Amino acid sequence: MDLHFGDSKPTDEEREAVDALLGPPGSAWEAPFGDSTVRSDADLRWARGGRAARERRDLLLPGLHAVNDRVGWISEGALDYLCRRLTVPPAEAYGVATFYSMFSVKPRPATVLHVCTDVACAAAGSAELCAGVEGRLGLGSGVSVERSPCLGLCERAPAALVVRAGSDAGAGEGTGAAAGQGAGAEKSYATAVIAPATPEAAVLAATAPEAADPEPPASLAVPQAGQSGLILLRRIGVVDPASLDDYRSHGGYTALRRAFELGPAGVIREVTDAGLVGRGGAAFPTGVKWKATASQPDHPHYLVCNADESEPGTFKDRVLMEGDPYSLIEAMTIAGYAVGAHKGYLYLRGEYPRALRLLGNAIEQARARGLLGDDVLGQGYAFDIEIRRGAGAYICGEETALFNSIEGYRGEPRSKPPFPVEKGLFGKPTAENNVETLVNVLPILTMGAEAYAAIGTEKSTGPKLFCVSGSVGRPGIYELPFGATLGELLDLAGKPENLRAVLLGGAAGGFVRADEMDIPLTFEGTRAAGTTLGSGVVLAIDDTVPLPRILLRIAEFFRDESCGQCVPCRVGTVRQEEALHRIAERTGAAAAGDIALLREVGRAMRDASICGLGQTAWNAVESAIDRLGAYE
């Protein structure tokens, strides 16, 4: 293993950020040569190696976050110091640091303004927002303006996120609070969300995050909030998301007690009989996954919650985590109990500062009250949860790429088999589910599998959350039973009279026409209609939105988010974008050659890419050409 280090040394700030996470260096080997801060009795004759070193590799991503949060970028000296502390080859760490869009290995201002330019925000005028912000800030403003993929704020598009690096990183995350306010005082870490954003509001937040308007409550994203009959959304807008007592007074932890009565096998049986399938888009039976994980003889087992929802147009998991965080903690505990795991990892989008703060509080409160820890509810079962922040990589929504990210490697998908239930996180049996899938377990246990399965259709059971955005009067998260039609959903959300098309399933989904409102919103119904339900994205587009620009943005998204591991995706996403650029201003015969090329490239990506990113990168463009007659 090559451990070649450069001559660069970390600054005091960078060293403090790393040491706050890892503790002081254990030997002189872990600090730059000649470092006067290392204690005098430190021994150069030993260093961590073998298993001890490998077991710390998973702290690489948190270490990169620590430096980036403190300084705003990751210097060569900081990277070398972190690598010495973790015994990680600097070349590998550089590959990890440059993999994520939220990190920078080049100097930049401490304040970064991320402006979403993805599909929902593009349709709402993000290009004009970017131009207005850049025109007002100009050079030398001390703010870096970066065009960002979807920020998960689609119901309030266009959106922007401010992240200001500084001391006490994480302490005031998502609150806008700042410590040093006096002249010359060191500024503290702060974030601010601006949505819907105007150039004036975005510039104000970028220059003074603590002065930005407070973010509205999660219930604002739920037009049905407070209505009777809701199952998954029933507590949002009703309970205080920071209060464990409020959660328990509204039925919280009833499902966990029921789980202990049933036992692990009984829980898996209930989930299986309920017909619950994954809500992230793959629709794999949850009970089958849990049973396969629980039956593996290799230990330990792990549970991973995939909260890295990065599909453009998706924001349901954010609303659940911000509006009802304890439900996810309870659901993860039940899932861990069922599969025989004693450790759960919650992999959270780096762009969700408020969810991070509320989930961190929920975990702390659950530990303090005996709902997490060595003896959950006095039942002799040990389970705890650790939050790991993502850093801006759509591909990490793929389960094995997510495992690599947690382990401290580039977030690239693994070949299957072996499957995660056999060899997942750290090479051990792992059950991975997204947020919406997990919170569905609570009503299954409280109402019973039979009652839950009676909701929806025979093949798609239970309630489903839909992320409605774009050209509608009431954008937000809607809860409906499987089987409701697309038209019924859009009528609730305020369908426009000049509706042109609907994008189902996000960038990886497909377009349907305005006259196809009778499509049933089930996995089997959308499949029969030649489209996909995906994660539940429903993006309405009226006739004022330029469709070619939306298609080009989708192509740019896949080009940017391809991890580059396999040739069909790495090359195909670039060729797709190039062809769309060429035909953007052409029609008819002039575009026919490039459309034929798009079809050929799309087939190659779909048939030969290693994971779902490349396999679905052509879907939206293909459906727009075939269903909507784009470029005719």
C-alpha cells in the first residue's frame, strides 16, 4: 500500500477539525514530521496497521466533512494529515474527496451558495435566479456560487442553500445561529435554506446566513396536513418534531412494543404478509429482504437507512425526517431487531441540514430514555444508530455505492452477486431500506398485516407518498392509497388547464401526456402504461415550460452524476448530452440522425451499464421523443 505523503502541513484550524473527530494523535507517525505539537514522549517506532488501521477507514468521509465544514475546502496539507491519522493512501483519499460535489480540493470562499438548477427549479426559473445572484454578488464577494443538482426542495422551487464554513461545525447546523458576531471574531458554521428563492433573498442569506428568514415548518409541504385518514403523514403538523413526549403521546413506540411481543420472526412474517415492497423505485419485497438477511450465519448484521434521496423531484423523505423524525428512529429499531442487527447507519443527504439537526436530537433523546442503547425498552436487545452524511453524489442512492461511501471509498456500485443480504456493509449481511419503506412498518405492526394489505391493490399494498411539483397550484407531498389515478392526484394538487406533460419517477422516469390521466398509480399500473412510478415523483409541466431545455438538463444531470466506473454510462451520458445540444434548435429531418444516435446510445446504456443510473439515463428523453413528439 503506497503511503507517500507530500510536504504540505495542515493549518491549526484543519488540525483542530480532524483532532476533534479522531482525538489527538496516538504516535508521532500520525502527525507531519517535525510537528512540534506532538507530545515529547511520542514514539516513531510504531503506527497503527493491519486490522486496527482498516477499522478506521470508514472515518474518512466524516473527516473530510470536518475539514470542509471548518475551512470551506480541503487542502493538500489537511488531506495528508487526515490520511496519516487513518493510515489511508493519499491518492485514494484524493479520489474520495474529488468524488463528491459538496467538497472542493481547490481554494474557495468559506461561504458557498448552492443554487438548484434541476428539473423542478429549472422549470421555475433557476437560470434567471443564478444570473441575478451572480450579477449582484460579483467577484470578490467572499461567496462562491455553485449550480447544484436537486436540493430536495421542489415544492418551493426555485431553491438555494447557503453553507458557511466556520468553528463549531455541526453545533448550530440548520439553525442559522452564529457564534462570533463582533468585528474580527471567527465566524461559526451556519446554513440557510432559501425557497422559494429570489436573487435578493439569496444574496442576503449568503452574506449573513443568521439574518435569513427561518425555514417554514415541514407541514407546509403537506397540503393534507391535519386531515383525518392519513397514515404515514398523520403526525406531521400535529406533533413537535423535537419532542419525544409529544411523539409518544400520539402513538409513538407502540409499534416497537408490538415488535417485541411478536419476536423477530413474527415481525418479518407481518411485513411479508402485508405485501410491503420498497418505496425507492425497485419495489423489492421488504419481508423477503429481511428474512434473507436474518438467516445469514455470518455476523454482525447491519441495518442501513438510505436517506440520500437525490432523485430530481423527490422530497418525501426530507418531509418525513423533518416533520416526524422519531418515526424513522422507531422504524429503524424495529428493522434492526427483525434482521438481527445491533448497529444501524442512517445515510443522510448532505443538503439536508435541518433533518440532520432533528434526527440527531431524536437519537440523543431516544438514547437518554432507553429507546436506543444496550437494553432497548428493557428487552435485552442492544441497538444504536449512527448518522453518516453524504456529500452530494446521486449514485450513492444505489445501495452498494452507499456502502462504499460509508466505508470510506468512492461511491461506486459493486457487482452483484454477492448481494447485500449476504455481503453488504463491511462485507457483512445488510438490510438496506429507504425512509418511506421503513416508516410503513409502523402501521403494519399497529393495525396488523391484514388491515394494511386491504389498502391499495392486490399487488401494490398500503399507502404511497407522492412528490407533486412543477406547474400545479398546491405542490407538496400527498398520501394516497395505491390505485388512485394520476388525474385524481393532480386534481388534489391543482392541475393547470394548460398541462402539457407529466414526468413520473423523476429524471430516471418517463413522461406521459396530458390526456393520460387515467393511469393507475401502482407499480403494475404504470408498468402496463409503459412508464414507471419510481420513487413517487409527479412533476407537472405546462405549455410555458420549454421542453428541450428540461431534457437537456436531465442529460446534464446524468452526465454529472455518472460515477465513471463503467464505459456504457461514462461515455453514453456524455454522447446523449452532446446529441441533445446539437438537435436543440433543429427539427424534422435535420434532427433525425442525432435521434437515431440517441436511440443507439440509449440501448447500449440500458443493456450494459452496471447499475440503475446508466440503465435509466435514457428513459426520460426516450419517452419525450416517443410520447410527446419532442423535436418534431
